[in-house]
Amino acid sequence: MNLFKLSIKYLKSRPLNTLLNTILFGLGISIIVILLLFSTQLEEKITDNSRGIDLVVGAKGSPLQIILCNIFHIDFPTGNIPLQEAEDLTRHRQVKHAIPLALGDSYNGYRIVGTNHDYAAHYSAEIEEGRFFERPMEATLGANVARDAGLKIGDMFESQHGLSEGGHAHDAIKFEVVGIMKAGYNVLDNLILTKVRSVWLVHETHDEDHHIPEYPEIEGNQLVGDADLQGADSTQEITSMLIKFRSPMAAIQLPRMVNQNTSMQAAAPAFETARLFALIGTGAEVGTWFAYIIIFIAALSIFIALYNSIKERKYDLAIMRSLGAGPRLLFLSIILEGLLLTLGGCLVGYLVGHITVEAIAIALPEAARSGITGLVWIDKEWYILPAGIILGIVASVLPAITVFKTDISNTLSKG
């Protein structure tokens, strides 16, 4: 007797119940898969993008907003900081190096970042085509920017004020695309990199010919002595600095010094990203418990369906027993039915979960820019399958036990 074929036939004999139980179980599994894919990928991106940055110094305001804006580029700046004060901070003995950022404009929703070559080097960026920016109004594009905006080497484009599309265009002066970076699957993929002085230039008033002033090129990429910033007016401003500590003691001394003795605000990525993880974790936990409730209801439904099916099949089971089928064989057949239902639900859940996440990534540009995709497999997903198998066994055990209690002669006599 083939137990697998027997179980399949019994499930086919009740197609609506089988379909309902599979879909219900799969719904719970898919919610867990979706939450795992989103939370895990977001945490990985947050960790990768903030790695190696010990402190972000910006204008007074929310530390979390400073982190979201200057590391992940998904929020607006809290303001600007004086260039002179920023340069003074870089001379502090606890500062190993600092990367300047000048924000404020965008192109087609992609942020333009005024900085130096250290910023690209921090993320180990490589050039796919062209080169990195060298002079004012030269721009190097992230992989996603070049693809979505359709820009290529030599193209000219105008920046727009703000981060969203439709902002005021700075049409008096244009950027030239001189390079496109390889996809690094980090925040650089969604950025347009240029010199800090480029950001200043687009906000200055120019003559009728929109002449770009010439500035001497001085070697060096550090903030102090940077070719982009050397000789700049002391009244000029930048948006923030990304700082690397020289020693662990700086984590205690430097933030307090900045917040108390300067007009700037210091925000620690480690602390603020921990807050982000807590927020993400809270939402994911609520969704996970909701999925657990659905899975429990599905398991209960499987239990009820199997229990009722045994009542309906008492006569068939009695005949099988009289023909030589032992109670253990029938017990295993009921367990196998429960396993097939839960395995089917797990497969449906995996499929629906991954398709849903990929569909969201396609439909929402923000999700795609964050690197969210349904075409990956998270290690934690491996735990779902054995958990589903155990649940299927548990839901099937009690109905299967009733097989042992079946009175063959009494059942056959009643017909």
C-alpha cells in the first residue's frame, strides 16, 4: 500500500478544504517571509552604509534626522554649519579624518552630494565608465542614477532645489557627467557626487554669460587643505562632516565637546541606528505575532479537517483494517496528510512572500533604491520549513490517534 498516493487521494477528495487550509497556512508563512526579507535587508543596508563612520556633525536639530540625512540620504538637512567651525573641529587631536558633505539639491529625485574623493573611497567605489569628478560642476553618478535618469558621459543636467522632483531648477549653471560608478549596492548607487564648491556655485549669482569662476587646484582630499575648500570664504557653509575617531576615547569626549562648545550637533551612528533597529524590530514583532495567530488558526483548521475526515472515513478505515492494514499504517497516513497540507502551505508562503517583496520593490522606487528585493534568500527562512513540519505533525497527531480506537466490528456492523 502506497501511503503517499493514499494521502493524496484523500486530500483530492476534499478539494475545497485542502485549498482553504493550504492558503490559510501559506498566508501566515508569507507574512513572516515578507517581514524577514524587509527587516533583514534593511538592517544589513543600515549597517553597511554606516560602517566606518563614528560621528556625524551637522546643524543643531534631531540627531536621528542628521543620521538619516547625511548617511542614508532619506531625510532633509537640519541646516548648515560654518566652514570655519568645521575646519577647526578637524584639527582636534581625536579626529583621524573627516569627510565634508554639502547637500541641498537633487536631480530627478536623486541627491547631489558635494564632497571629496574620500567619500567614494570610504565605500570602495569603483568607476564603471569615465572618471571621478575633478573640477567644479563635474559630476560622477551612482549606478542607479545613471540607469534610471538615462544619463551618460558628457551629458549636461540642471540641479533642482530640494530632494523631491519638481523643485526650483538652477538653470543658470549645469553639471557635466564625467563618470559613472559601478553598482556597489550601497548608498552611493543613488547619489550624484561632485565637489563642494559645485554646490556653492549653483547657489551663487553669476553674470549674464553664467561664467564659472576658476579656482586653483590644490592637491589633497582632507577637509583641511582640501582642494575644493582651500581658500574658501570663511562665511561659507557645508551641511555636515562624517568623522572617523583616532581612538575609542573620542566617543566619550568629542560628542559632548561639539554639543556644548560649538553651534553644531554631534550624532553617533551606532546609537541612532540602534534606535532605528528598535523601531524596525517593534513593527516586525507586531507583524510576526499577527502571522503566528494566522498560522495557529491554520493549524487548528487542519486539525479540525483531519478529525472530521476520520469520522467520515470510519467505514473505509475499518475495511482497510479488516483487509490487513495495521493501525500504525493508518496512523502514518493521517500524519502524512497533515504534513502534505503544511508543506504545501509553506511552499505557497515562500512563493507569495518573495513575489510580494519583489513586486513592492518594482512598484515603489524608494524600496528599490534601498536595495530591497525578493530575489534573495535569507538564512532565517530555513527555520520556517522545519517549524511548519512540526506544526503539521502536532495538528495531525490527535486525529491519527483516534484510528487506534476504531472498533472494527462495531463500525462494519453499522455500515
